[in-house]
Amino acid sequence: MSNIIHPFEAPAGDGMENDVIEAILTRHSVSPKRVAKPGPTRAQVKTLMATAAAAPDHGKLRPWRFIEFPESSRTALADVFETALRERLPNADSEALSRARDKASRAPLLLGLVLRLNRTADVPHVDDQLASGGAALQNVLLAAHAMGFGARALSGQAVRTQAFRNALKLDDDETFLCFIAIGTPTSAPRRNARPAPESLLSQWTG
């Protein structure tokens, strides 16, 4: 008799434990093109940040921070995307520039995740700090999903440009990891196939 958990079926149980497992197993990315208003309320945004704060943090360094891009700043962000594209592709045509600008207006809630790796701390490897940032990201994605929103982490070449770094005033030890776009899904989810659970586990026998 198989004891494999189906990718989208939570195990038998009740209460919060089952809710957490169900949220993990059913979470999926939703494109910013497929979300709309309403986005999270201010109270829900606060909860999202509280879930990020629950991420493992070896040495209590908090090697990451979030930036919110409110609607009032989206035109300025579009300007940044356009400038970043011109930096990478000086001969970009008007259509490409328009597509770059459009990315700033998608999703009611747009967050950015910035890593701040401390290479002088007593934590032996920056890998621990990278893992903490990834855990904070996953917590926010899971919490948004549990609230009924669609969410997706997005990066791209624009965030690697000097124009983007200058606009966000990133310090030399900071890396912009990704955007997180969150909103109400406008269509049925598109779920990708996931690996069989038993394929992810091996046993060390000494």
C-alpha cells in the first residue's frame, strides 16, 4: 500500500497542522498578468512581513529586507525599468521600452526582496544567510496563497543593472533577489508537474 502523498492532497488530520500542510502542497505561482485588485490589505501586508520574520536566521543577522512599491510609485518604477533597458540595450525600440515600462504596473501589491550578506559575522558561511532569504521568500508566498491571493517571485536582467541599483539606492553589500507580485487571481491556476516525493529522498547507510 503506497504511503506517497499526492502533490495536491494534504494528509489526514485536522486543525492548523493540516492547514499548513495543505497550503504548502497546493501553493503555485500565478503570473502578474493573471492577478488583479483587490490586493492584500495593510493588515495582511503586516502579516506577510510577520511570516517573513519567522524564517530561520542563523546568528540573528536578518540578512534580507523587503521593499514595497506602492501604486503612487509605479510610474517612477516604470522609468527605472526603461532606463535599465536602455543601459542594457541602447538601441531598444519603442515597443521593447513600452513592454519594460508595463512590468511596473502589474499586480496590486509589488514587493522587492533584498539580500544583505554579512561576510564578517560569526556565521561561518553566507550560505546560511542565503537560505534565510529563501525561507523568508517562501513564507511570504505561502502566506499569500493561504490568504487566497495569487503570487509569484520574479527577477530579470533589469535588476542587475547599475541604473536599477542606483534607483533603489542599494548598498554595495546588497543584492536585489526578486520582485514578489501579489493579487487576486483572475483565472484558474496553471499548476506545473512536481517530482514524485520518493524521488527526492535517499538514505545514507554509512
